Amino acid sequence: MRPPTYKPIVDELAAAIRAGELTAGTRLPTHRKLARERRIALATATRVYAELAAMGLVVGEPGRGTFVRDLAGYDGPEPSRALPVARVADLSFNQPLARGQADLLRLALRDLATSGEIESLLRQHPPGGRRHDRAVVATHLLGRGIDTAPANVLLTGGAQQALDAVLGALTRPGDVLAADALTYPGVKLAASARGLDLAAIPVTATGPDLDALDRLCRLRPVRVIYAVPTVHNPLGWVLDERRRARLVAIARAHDCVILEDGTYAFLEAAPPPPLQALAPERTCYIAGLSKNVATGLRFGFAVLPDRHVGAVTRSLRTAGWGVPGLVTAVATGWIADGTVTRLEEHRRRDAAARQDIARAELAGMDVTAHPASYLVWLGLEPHQRPDQVAAVLAAEGILVSTADAFATGSYRPRALRLALGTPALEVLGPALRRLREAIEAIPP
């Protein structure tokens, strides 16, 4: 079978871009000019640029043309950590730690070493965890407004594994997964790996456009609605009770599964009831201890309706069996003795202090953020391309995330997401000042 006529052209241009022969910012020929030069149809030329855009190598700007992207900045869920200069601040990923957490880990490991249960940590735990450990998590979740039996809690290797296990169990390739037009990049990875049709829900300043979601569900057989109702990543919103009730009503009317992500929910001191509490019969709630305790702990959980427990357990067994016993022991020990609750209280104070710094340093810029979160959504000027801005900042030693990483559809605003949780508090202010100066120095 002959390869499509556009493929050799795509390969040639992609190789030239990656080799640096076509440098960042180069304006490529118009679709019509490319068609004439290559003696191909206009539709084929359009397909060439679409393929290059899908590969992340070019970007089209309405009214201006198609440009080679700058590949130096963070533009996806797997960033290059290499920088051309000494690192000033990593604002692309949140890895918050409190002073003294290393000592907490030393004490926890010392206690485990002298406990009578040490040998059990060498044995394989069942998929989803032991009943006692699941009961510890179930008790902890009462503080989040979730009243569930231990049998409905499954332990996972982080919230991402919980997300993937739920999708692996409850969907089939080709199923429609509805998600906010800007959302957590991990759901894009999971949807792609599972062969799901990711449908974007338009977003507003206060949450997803629920009228648009209802229309989507009427037009297409949406299987799962992925929702981040409490401290949204990246936009920071907290849906009020009326919007939560409407989202649940839509899911019930169209028989959709709700996949609720509570990863950052702990940062809202007094949130409305989670979707799981409003619709426990169709909501799968996922979260973990990455942002409230430590990203390296890789401990998460899923709260499931009765009818889905068996399927998700099998999905976990297929993917990785279960959480290591040592990780489970540390995590559940910290939950049971109140360490997690104390760390969450510290995180809320720390995040609020960082937002105060961000508001002061970025005053007058287009900032969207929850007042006590580790995330800032920073809008750019019309002449500023996010990938180019990210490259400029990388040259200053600052890593950021561009809007493309969070976009589930064609809507890709000129914006950056800043993660405030990783730099030391005393470093954050100067880093944001340097970021602002670098952005404002970009000429129109």
C-alpha cells in the first residue's frame, strides 16, 4: 500500500525542525504556497500542517500564518528538566514539602522497624489493599464529607493510577470521556492510552459550562464525566452547591459515570459537599497524598460504587497488583496519627502565603487563582506566544507550563500555568519578579 502523499513532506519538515534547520519562530509557507511548491492538493497541504501541529512542532495563528514552535520550554506532561542556564525556579510542577518532613519519615521508618508487623511488609498485599488499611482511609475521608465503607475504598499507587484504573475498568476504546477544556494533563494521557474520545467542555470563570455539557450528553453517548469541582487544576475554581447539583442531575439524566478528582481539594478549608456525597451510586472519587504530604510517597485511593469495585480491582491487578506494603504502612500510619491532617493545615497556610507573594509580584497582570492554592493561571498579551514565552523564561532559569499541556480540545489560550509549591518561600518572590520582567521585556 502506498503511504499517504503528505507523510514524506511531514517527515521532511519535522526532521528540519528538530535539527534546527527551521528555527523557532520561522514562518512557514501558506497552505496555498505549500500546495504549489510541493504540487499537492490544498487539502493535503492543510493535512501536512495539521500533522505537524499534532506533533507539537508548529503552531497556527489565525490571520498570521503557521510558525515553527520553540521547543525549549515546557509544553506537555513530560517536561525536559534541562535548562540552558543555572536553574532559578521550577514553576512547572508542584512538589511542596514542609520543614521537618524528612525527620517525620525517619521516625516513621524507625517505628516500623521496631513494630511486630515488620515481616508483613515483605508480603504481597491484595489488589486495592488490606481491609484494615482501607478502613483507615475511609475514616480519614469523613473529614472530606465522604461517608463510605472500607469495602468501597481501593488503595492505589497515587491518584494517577486510580484515575487510569477506573477508566480501564469502566470504558472501552472509542467511549466518550467529557472533561473541561482546560484540565489536569494526566487525564489526557490516560484517555489517549485507553483509546478514548476526549470531548472538551467549555469553561467559564466559575466552572464548566454546564449547558454545554448537557448539550454534549444529548448529542453524544458520554460514558464518563471527569470533574475537578474543588480547587480546579489549573483554574482554581470551587463549584458552588447549585452547580454541583446541576452537574449530578446531568450525569443522572444521561446515565454517565462521574470521575471526581479531589487531589487539591484539601486546600479549600470549608468546601461544599463532594460530588461523591451527592451521587454515590455513580461517582468514582480519586485522590492521593502527593500534594498534601509528598509527591514521592505515591499513595492514592479510589472510592467506588458497589457495582464498580470488582472491575476496578481487576484493573489494578492487571496494571500493577497493589501498593507496596512499606508505602501503605507509612501512609496509613500518618493518616491514623494525625500527621496528614497537620500537614494539610500547614499546606493551606503555606499556599495562602505563596498566593500573597504572587498577587504582589504579578499585580496588574492577568492572574486567575484560588486564594489558597499552589496554582496561578497567567494570561499573556496578544503578541506573546506561550511556547516562546516559556523559552524566554527557560533562558532565565525558570521552568513553567504552557496552556497546551492542559487543553483537551482546540481552545488553547495564550496563558501559562505557574506552580508555586516547589521553590523555597524566600526564592519565590524574586523568581516571580524575574519572570514578570522577562515577560514584559518581550517586544510586540
